[in-house]
Amino acid sequence: MGKSTKYTFVLILLIGLLYGYAGTGYLTWLYRISDVFSIKLIDVFGNIIDYTFQAAGILVATFLLKSYFNKNHIIFYTATVFEVVFMILAILTSGSYATLIFAIGMDFCFGILFASAFSLISGFPHNVHGIVVGIGWAIGSIASFVVSVPSEGRFIKSEYSLILYILLAFVCAILFRYVFSWERYKDVEYNIVGNTNKDNKNTFPIKWVIQSVLLIVLLETTINLGFLFPLSEVVGGSMSFELSRSFYSIGLIVAGLLFVKSRQNGIILCLCALVCPFLSLLFENYAIADSAIWALNYILIGPVMVYATIIFTHHVKYGFFLAGFGLLARRIGQIISYTVGSRLREYPPVLIVVTFVLLVLAFYATYMYEKKNRLSETIWANDYSIKLLDNEPKERNIIENDIENDDEIKNESDMQENKEETDKEIKQNLFCEKYTITTREKEVMLLALEGNSNPVIAQKLFVSENTIKFHMKNILKKTGVQNRAELRIKFEEF
């Protein structure tokens, strides 16, 4: 097992355990207040207040990681300590309002922990991002189910669950340190996107970030608007939280594996998820159909979760600190959907119309986003690196003129190399655009054009040799050539 593979497994376990004890701890304090507050308030606490403070924690972590990524482990440890303290107080306090206040502190800390852990994903090869998120999140869902089994669910409702939560927090801290010690995170050139120089303030892709966040908010709002998950029914025992997590896990695992082979197929699955809430509203009075759609909805939520994450983790050139924005956007969408949906529930025809309109809008927005950003993001990154070279401050205290001249020549050479690299990538993207070559097929094609054999390509992309053969067959068919030699000629003459 290679070193990279070991770190991948550890990161998957970290994401899984972190989500597992976060979700189960959240359910524990929710049970603690279920006998005090009304059903409506419990839904508000679980669907609005909880997500709001998680989002706030993610934002705080984002700003911290932007400037202090090299201290990511300290940020994670500090948030873990405070999160454990808040969890102990939330579960042990007898006052319901005190429990709620401490639970808010838990949610805020969990937001920081998720952002810190997700930032590590950006350091891994793109093809494993979906697996890390999908399988890791699935492990967390399964862990919630396993923890709820002892004593018919009484364990997670008791104070004794704290022992397990504290142990998991300690294990997560160890796993985080292990992954963060990887040499890939050492001396990260974080000034590329974290630069505070006033001359570079307009170079950060604000427009792209806003577009990406709005897309995920739209997807989450559409998916949840017609399919509100009533937490009051969970704590009341009329709906199985564990069963929903099981279906959710299936979708996450499928999505993680699917995004490895083809981002396009993963996106198609996300778009299928948009239809479920609309169908759920149409058939909610038919028990069998409603139950089937309920299960399908939880399976298809998984691909949306994975897609929301990899939109940001795939673009490491914009900064590791942005990785948590996918979860942030999901939380915002969930808050909006619950707020609007709970009000429109009294007017079913209006809710159906609104859901349908959002469904159409989400389809169109996803298509346009993928079409627009497929080429522009790569081009932007290279243009940005050239701008940084232009704005780079001159070295001080240079005594010898020869050294200064050498630096200028080097800068000019670097700029020329970056320009050539930009032209090369534009050509690659235009070639792929013309022959409808997918992102995964592009990776395979470029490695093949470099002269790599199928086994070598498979090893570099962490997939089987049969998968590479499958992609190469599609590439040759799309470009209308018989072999790699003809493909190389066609590409060079393009």
C-alpha cells in the first residue's frame, strides 16, 4: 500500500468519525430538550439554529485558514477542546435553555472542525475527493446507526454517551495530526490566494465563489423544499433517524465511486435528486409511493453532498481554505428551504408550483455553471499566476547588479513559461470541448500523450487498468482515430 493510499484511508476515517460523533452528539442534546419545548420549537432548533451556527463556525474557520493554514492543526485542536466542553455542558445541564445555549456552542465548534478537516481534502489528487467525502460521510452515517443500537437507543439519550464522544474527539485529533503531517502540506504557497497585498485585492475569484455558493444553495433549497425532515418526529419516535441514515449512506458510497469515473455522471445523479421532492409533494397522499420516494430521496441526497464539496476541493489553486464552503452553502440552502417550506406547507398547490419552478431553475443553473467553468477556471488560474509574478515585490538589499539582472531575467523566463503553459492548457480544453471528452478522459488522454502505459496511468490515477482501457477506448472513438500514435498527431495538429 502506497503512502498516498494510507493517507487517503486515514482521511476517510477522520471525516467519518468526525461526522459520526457530530451527528450523534447533536441528536443526544436534541433528545434532552424534547420533553420541554414544543414540537415546532424543536424543529426550529434543529433545522435553523443548529445550521446557522454551524455555518458561522465554517466562516470563522475559513478566515483563519486563509491566513494561518500552516497552523491548521492548532485550529482543529482548539475547536475540539471547546466542542467537548460545550458537549459535556449541553448533555449534563438540567436547564433546557442552558442546554440550548451550550448546544449552540457545539454547533459553532463543529463548523470549525468540518472546515478544517475538509481543507485537507484539497491536498489529495482530484480523483479521490469524491471517495473521501462519499465514503467518509457514509461511515459517519453508519456510525450514528451503530451507536443508537445499544439498549434500544437509550444509550445516545443518556449521559454515558459522553464517554464515547470524548473518545472519538481524541481519536479524530490524532488522525488529523497524522494527515496534516504529510509533506504535501508543508510550506504551502498560501499567498497565491491568501495574499493581503492591496495590489492583489481584485485577483481573488469573488465572482466564481459567489456563483458556486449560489448554485449549491439553489440545489439544496430545491431538494429540501418539498421534502422537509421533521426532527420533532425523530425525537418523538414516529420516524426512523437511523433508517434515513442508512439510505443516505448508500447514496454517499455510490456517489463517491461514481464521481471517480465521471463527474458528468455524478452531476446527472444530482439532477435526478432534484425531481424527488417534487414527486414527494405530488404523491404524499399515497403511502406506498410516498415511502418509495422517501427512500430514493435519501439515496440521491448523497451525490449532492459530494458534488457540493468537490466544486471547491477540486480547485486547490484558489485555496485550501475554501473547501468548507460546500458545506456552508448546503447549510444556507437547508435553512432557506425549512423557513420557506414550513410556511408554504399550509398551501400545497403553491408549494408544488414553487418547487417546480426551482427545479427548472436548478437544472438550467447547473448546466450553465458546468459549461462556463469547465474552461474559464483553468485559464483564470494561469492568468492569476502571471499577475502574481508582475506584482511580486523586489528583493531588498541586493548589492550586486548582476544578481538583480539575473532575477529580472528569471522573472521574464517564468512569465514566458507561464504563458506557454496557459496556451497549452487552452489548447487542451478546446480539444476536449470539440470532441466532448470528459474531465476524467482528459486526465487519461494527457497521461497517454506523455507516453505512459495503461498500468502506469492506472497507478497515477488510483484506478484499475480496465478502467483506463475503457476510457482510452472512448477517447479513440470520440476523436475518430485508431491508436495512440494517431491521437498524438491529431492533438499536435489541432
